[in-house]
Amino acid sequence: MYFDTHAHYDDRRFDDDRDAVLSSLTDAGVSVVLNAASSLRSAEISLELADMYPFLFASVGVHPHDCKSMNDDTVSILEEMLSHPKAVAVGEIGLDYHYDFSPRDVQRLRFREQLELAGRARLPVIVHEREALIDTLAIVREFRDLCGVFHCFSGSWETAKTILDMGWFLSFTGVVTFKNARRVLETIEKVPSDRFMLETDCPYMSPEPVRGRRNSSLNLPHIAAKIADIRGITVEECARLTTDNGLRFFGIKS
């Protein structure tokens, strides 16, 4: 059984068949899904989906792309949302200097505010980082009591070790199956077995051999197969240990 620790089923690309896709997951071996919010509206929908599907949980947070839309009331609204029994993390939050859809100073401000929120709520965080590693690590280190995951990790072992040494986790997407994804393969080989998780980041990041199509949790076996091959374990073992890691990380009882 698989745990998709980062999905976006609130995305409009699922508008035509969302229920059909979600309803098919348990029969396909997907036992748990974490729907990661990216905005206030996304968080609302994520919690609504969590109410509808027993296997689905939600995170609450504002993505760096949408930080420019935050105001002084946003964190209070997020904090209220975290009272939902199936809200199990703050995220996805972080910094994105690739697109700069929000000004960088605003991203840093709102990132810190949401990390403070996670500290008050005593919940883990889901971090998005793109071309902003130095600033992201510097800010995260200000919150030593927090635990989090760098999602969609595709970096080097050197970077991974820095994150792991803080006590944090890594999660891997279909990127690991791409032909040009050489740096992350060493990380997959060396990461401790109790410190990584699987995710699809669907509808994005479809793995080979379905790259270019809309992604879903149904594609987790492709990611697991690649990781299992690199680590010299079975696909079943990869599924089991990453599911156990996800349940423990998010505090979800099996």
C-alpha cells in the first residue's frame, strides 16, 4: 500500500473526473493521500476533500507564488483551519526565486509567519524551495523546534545531508525517473530508510513512462520501482517503509 504524501487534487485539471480518480485509488493500492494546499482557497477545498474521502488528509498553507495575496488576517484564517481534525501539516510554504511571482522580501516574511504558525500548532511543515536554497535553509534554522520535509527533492547528496542533519525529511517525485536526474540518484542511494517519502505532486511531475500526461497517485509504483532498484530492495519494501515514514511524519494513525 502506498502513501502519496503530496498531491493537488484541488487542481482544476481534476475538475472533470476528480471523484472517479480518487475513488479508484484504494483499489489500486494507494492507502493514504495528503492534499497539499497552495492558497487559502486551495486549503478550503483540501479540507472539503478530506471530509469526503476517509483516506485523504490535508495541509494548510500559502505557496510562495501566492504570498503576495496574503494580508494581516491570513495567518489567523490558516490557524483556524488547522483546527480541522484532518489538517496534519502547514504547507506547502517556502521560497521560489525561479519565477518570483511574489516579491522576495514578501516571500521571506510570509514564510517566517507560517513557520511560526506551525510552531504554535505543533505540526510539521511542507517546504517548497526553488533556486532559493541558502535563504530557505537560513530561515528554517531559525525554527529549531520544527520538523519538516523538503518536497519534490531533486538536489545533491551534499544538500540532502544538510537537510537530514537538521532532522528533516525528503520526499521524491517522478523526477527521479527522468534521464537527466543524475544528482538525486546518489541521494536516493544514501538517504536513511526512515527519512524519506514518496509523492506525486500531481497533476505535475508525471514519471516515466507516462511523462507528459496528467499525473495522479496511480503512478506511485513507477517512482517506487526506480527507488527500489537504486537501493536494492523490493518495490513492496519501498512502499511499506515510505508509507510508515509518512504516517509517522504526519502523525496519522494507521
